[in-house]
Amino acid sequence: MGKPWAAPGQVVGLLGGSFDPPHAGHVHLTREALKRLRLDQVWWLVSPGNPLKPNPPAPLAERMAAARGIMRHPKVKVTDLEAGFGTRATADTLRELQRAYPLVRFVWLMGADNLAQFHSWDRWPEIMARVPVAVLARPGQRMRALHSHAAQRFRLERLPARDAERLGRIAPPVWLYLDMPMRPESSTAIRRARRNAP
């Protein structure tokens, strides 16, 4: 697919993952981020494969089609940029995005469950140094996320949630945690249910 387009100075949220499968929780998080962070766009980065997961995901083309089917919004682009860049680690993907779009402001979007184990990501402090990070509430994850290694290490760089609309225009490292209405869906639970279905 062709590369997505963004005007210079636009603030683009990035939601990365295997999306195996994409679900209503991804859509909800995306819509909340657009609204609360005043993003110009959100790009879903459907990864070729997650280096932290032992089992390979469904084929990329299948996950891209499913993502496009469920995420319908004029400001959201479903992309396979990581496959084009040949990257797997988020730090490398961000480097390539910033090279390809030097005048675009990116914000990394993640669920609270990801912040809880963010310190296990490859070169995670580099991610914090490259882009602002928005952490969005996930069921049962608030305490784990806010007491995580990453949250403690970058506690002085945490922005109050009331300043969410400013996040994309503040130089990193900066992050915030957003409480929001939550949905229970998870890709892991959906895959487990499919495996156990008669």
C-alpha cells in the first residue's frame, strides 16, 4: 500500500501492534485518543510480527483487511509501514518515521497494559526520548501501569491529564495517563476463545 500523508506540523497518533485480531477496544482507544489529544490523524501500524510474542500472528494481509474493516474513520489510516521499513522494534520504526516525515509531530499511543511491561521493550528509553507518549486506561491495569518501572523512571516527565491537548506539541520525553470509559476486549482473549470454540 502507499504511504499515508500528513501535512507539516500535523500531530499524528501512532497505535502499533499485531492487531491479531483487531477489535472494538482498538477502535474505542483510537477514537478517545483523537478526541482527547486533539490529534489530526491516527495511524495504525499493523506489525509484521511482535518480537515479544512466541507465536507468529495471522498473515499480515489478513490482519490489514480485518483492521480496515473494523476501523472506519476519516482521520484514521491503517498502514503496513513497518513491513515497508523492514523494522520490528518500535524504536527503529519511530526512527524511520521521523526520517520519512521530518515535519510531522508523532505521539505514541499505548494501553496501560503495555506501560506495565514497557521496560521489556527493546530500547524503551529511546522511544520516550523520540516522541510524546499517551497511555490510555485498560481494565484492571491502572495500578500496575502507574507503578511500573517506566512510570517511575519518567515520573518527572508526566503531564497532567488536563493538559492532554498540548501533549503532541511538547518536546519529549513527556507522557500522560488518560482515564477513560473502558472496553473489556483483548486480542489475546479473542484468540483464546477461538481456539477453544467447538
